Amino acid sequence: MDDRLRAIAHAARAEAEAAIDVDDEFAATIRRTPTNFEPRRALDRQRRRAIAWVAAAAVVLIAGGLVVLRSGDDNTLQTVDTETTTAITSPSVSSAIEAPGTVEVSTTLESSPLTPTSTPRTATTAPTTTSPATSALEPVGEMAWRPVSTSPLSERSDHSLVWTGDELLVWGGVASVDGFVEFADGAAYDPVSDTWRELPDAGIAGRLGHSAVWTGDAMLVWGGVTDFGCNTGTSDGVFYEPATDSWLPISPAPGPVRTAHSSVWTGDEMIVWGGFPTLGARTSDGRFCDAPPDPNAELPGLAYNPLTDSWRIIAAGPEPRISSTLVAADGKVLLWGGISAESDDWLADGWSYDPATDQWSELPIGPLSPRMSHIAVWAGDEMIVAGGQDRDGLLSDGAAFDPETGRWRPIPDLPAEIADAEAATTDRYLLVLGGCCSQDADAFTLDLLTDTWASLPLIPSPPCRESCSRNAPVASLGDGFVTWGGMTESGPEADTQWWAEGSLLDLSK
Amino acid sequence: MTVTGAHDYEEVFRDVFPRLVSLGVLKTGRVDSARDLAQETMLRAHTRWDELATYDAPAAWCHTVMTNLLIDYHRTTTSEQRAVERLGRRGEHAADRIGDATATPALDRWHEIVAPLPDRQRLVVTLYYADDLSVGQIANLVGTSRGAVKATLFKARRALRPALDAEASRDFQGDSNG
């Protein structure tokens, strides 16, 4: 279908362009130019954003005169925003900017479980901003990411990262190499030794957008897209058990094959919800995509129990939607926001699913407006929802929902308007990484104790600098975060690049 | 008016103008509207060329402005005008709208296919299939997220698939019979 539609579009474009006499049009445009031309909308979106940033920077510069940014030499790091001041203590990491373009990150985290036992690493990166606060989001301090060692895997995005407690499991994904390639390989990264080992063959097709959850002793991989060009879904899955370094297939899921679903691990089951019906498979000659089995098929929620290797269809709940979020919350599952798949309405409703009773219940209405592509995470006792976008653009506000009290409370705004970001939590911090339209920074932490946001230093590897968007997964290591691989788009033409690099942020101290 | 800079205005105009018009025609279905919007875009570029000429990609700036104008076009065009255009599309060929006798079967076919789509889906589909922009590029252009673009494309594909499959089936039968 894509090939046919593109062929028609190109032919139509050629006909339209052939109808234009460029000489006449050029002369007509010059004739229309008044001497005192005032554009109706003189500023394009990027320029408006730039001005907003400069204004924000001015606010910080003024505030900076009133607030002490650094307290002595105890490596206590502080970030200032217009409302609050937060301190992030990172005594274990020091960073020295030796020369323009070179950042030496020396790690002295000997007592941290995340500290590599190898010698301190030195990384040469693109220049980082070193001038005094020129932006409201400029990081203050030296809380540092460190690059992880070279992995055996190739560049990719839309892969999964799963933390086992000892290792980071990287599996699957996609990249463009003379056409899209869906990967079926994986590797395990040990942050203590800063080393990788390759995983054995999983025995299933390469894929992206799959579920990957840690069940306590194994990684469960299920579903996903096996042909990116045709958006072909799959219902098969496998377990990977690190103890035996082996894979084991699971029973196929019931019901229509789907893509772009959400999934969470509740402690006993993997809950699967939402997604699109698969759009078919490639024809045997490999040239076209077949028609979908049923593009309007209803997709029931599913639950998979690894103990019994069985699936069950869960109770029908809220209306089908896309770009909503699913969060595991102390044995229950919380669903929030998105766009209705039926009415195209933007949604701000939330639902709770209890696997024990197989029942859905609607959450109280919160303070947030309808949105999609937001982040939502479970932070120990609350679900935090932030960012995303609505019809008018990107959003930065957020709120937290406490299932115990059934109440919402607003939280401070994200330091930037962001959609499609990735998020993960430790006991103390929420990390928001990448997403659409980040500018000078693309990683922020929310201190869950003080409810304050901080901007993190630029990630050294993969780099993503000015006007760059990062699409990369992030995983919590319990007392730190790690990101590996992903895709970045930068520059006016949104140049796309896939990566096989990663960085780790240690918050153990 | 002489315009100078790292990029030459006329050179960029000749390169980018047909692309802007074709984008406008494929989106709005009207050559006159597309030509007006493309001219408006290039007028804006002309009046600030001293600055634009130093940009790495002034064509990208023009593309962004044209896209914004197309979004505004839908917002500012009255429902009455849009109804007239929709009615017009059913009975006339693109060649009529162009104002010459040139047959434009592909343009006609394109408009027949995308006519049922909501305005935003038509814009995204045009940028994706006719302009060959990536999801990320479209997200930047229309000021939305990659996820929103993907969702829009998904819905558009789902809406268009029956018509395209039927056409493919007709072609296949035609080939077989032929």
C-alpha cells in the first residue's frame, strides 16, 4: 500500500510542478514585494522558541544574582529554577573541563555497585556549554553521565532495556541499513565491570516495539513488529533466563495480532493493553504488504501468567485509545490519557485495573488537561504524569495520583515542554530522557523527596546537541540510570542517526 | 531589489518554489491557492533574505513557513469555501483548476484518494508520501511529536487502505485479463 500511495503522490507532485512556470512566478513574487513589507507572522515557531529561551535565561540571570549556586567545595550540586532550589549531592564523581571540546570524566566510585572496576575512563565528546548560566535549563554542577564500554551490538532504536538487578539486557530493535532491519540479537551489560556479553539466539524473528519485562528471574519478550515496512505484528514470545543463559518459547497469545501495545508486569502477570491491529504481512515475493486481516478488529486486554504459561483475556474496560500510558502500581495497573481510537477525542481520564478481581474502575478526574505522548511512571506510592502534547502543542505540566487516597496533586512543571520522552525511576529520582524538541538539555530529574526538577548535564554518548531530538530507551538500575542506543534527529533537516553507544548515571551516593 | 548572501535568493526560489506549489496543490487541491501560499512564503523569505541567506538550509525555512500557511489556510478558510471546494473536486479535474488543457490524471487520482481524510491527516500524508519527509521531519514541521505523526499516519493508512486495495485488485485483474 505504501508503495502504491507513494507512486501516486510522486506522479501527482510531478504534474503539479509541471504546471508551474518558475520564471513567471519569480517575477510575480518580486513585483509583490512591498518596500515596507510586514510579514503577518514574522516569527516562525523555532524563532519564537528561541526568544522564549532567551527570556527564560534572563530570568535565571536575574535570579542568579540572588541565589548562591555553589556551596563550598563539598561537591554539593545545585540547580536553580524560578520557583525552587534543589541540591543533588554527588560526591563521588568529578568532572574537569580541560580544553574546549574535551571533557574528562574521571570516575572514583569505588564503593558503588555501579562503579566499573576498570581504570577511570576518559571520553572525548563534542563541546559542552561551559559559559555561565545562559539558559534556564543549563545544568549547574557535575553530576555526570559516563559512557559505557563498546557493546557487541550494532546501532539501533526501538529496542528494549531490562535491568535484572545485576545486568542490563538489551534486545531487538530496528535500524535503517539499506532498508529497515529488525534485530533478533541481544547482549547483557554489567555496570560493575563495564563489560558486555552476547546473548544466545532467541529463536524468534527480529522485532521492535515488543514487550520486555523482568519477572524476577527471567526476561519475558513478547509481541512487537517483525516487519517495520508493513507494520507486521506477531503474537509469539520467549523467556530469557540469565541463570541458564537460555531462551524458552511461550504460548502464543489469543486474539488478533497487534502492534504498538502497552504492557506492564504486575508481580504475577504481564498485562497487555491497547495497540493497533497488525496491518498485514509482506507478500511472498517480498515486494508488497498484504491487506490486513481485519483493520478494525477489537483488541482485548490480555494477561500472561508465566507460572502456568497461559493467557487470559481481561475484562473489557475503558474505551480503546492510542498513546495512553500503562503503569504497574502495587499489583494494580493504572491507565491514563491518550486519544480515543473511536472518536479521536483527546482524553484525560484514568482507570485502574485490579488483576485479582478482573475489574476496571475509573480514577477521579485530575488537574491535567487531555493529552497524549506524556510520561507516566510509578514512584513508589504515586503515579506521576507529566509532559506530552495536546491539540495546541507540547506540554510541561504534571500531576501525581495517589491510589491510596484517590487524590491528585499538581507537581512542578517540567523544565521544558516535552512529548514522547522516556522515563524511569529509582527510589529517589524520576528521570525523563529525550523526546520531541529538546533544546539545550534532554535529561531531567525530579527529586521525589523534594518535588524539584533539575536539568542534567548533556549525555556524552550518544550525543544529542542543539535542536536535537532523542528517541532512546532508559532503564533504572536501582541507584542509577542507563540509556543505550536509540535514534537522534538533529539540524534543520532532522538528520537521522542510529547509535550503538550508551551512558550511565550513578546516583548511588 | 538585489538580494545577496551566502545563498542566492533566485537560485533558492527556483529550487524550492515548484516544491512548495506541489505541496500546496496536493494538500488543498487548488493550484491558485497553492500558488498564492507559495508566493507568500517566498515574499517572506525575500524581505528577510539578509538573515536567511546565512542559514544552512533556507529551503527548510521556506518549507516550514509554507506548512504553517497550509495549516492556517485550513483554519482561515470558511466552511462555506471548503464546501465549495469539496463539491468542486468531485466534478472538475485538476487541469480545470490549473486553467489549461493539460490532463492531470495523477493529481485527480490523488485528490480522489485523500479527499475523505480530515485536514490534518491530509497534510501529514502529503508531507510523508509526496514530499518524502521522515516522521521526525514532519513532527518538527507541524510542531507536534513523533508519536502524534505516527498515530496520524496510522489512521490515514487505515482509512485509505480499502480504496487502494480495491485499486490494486482492479489492476491485478486488468493485468490478468490483458
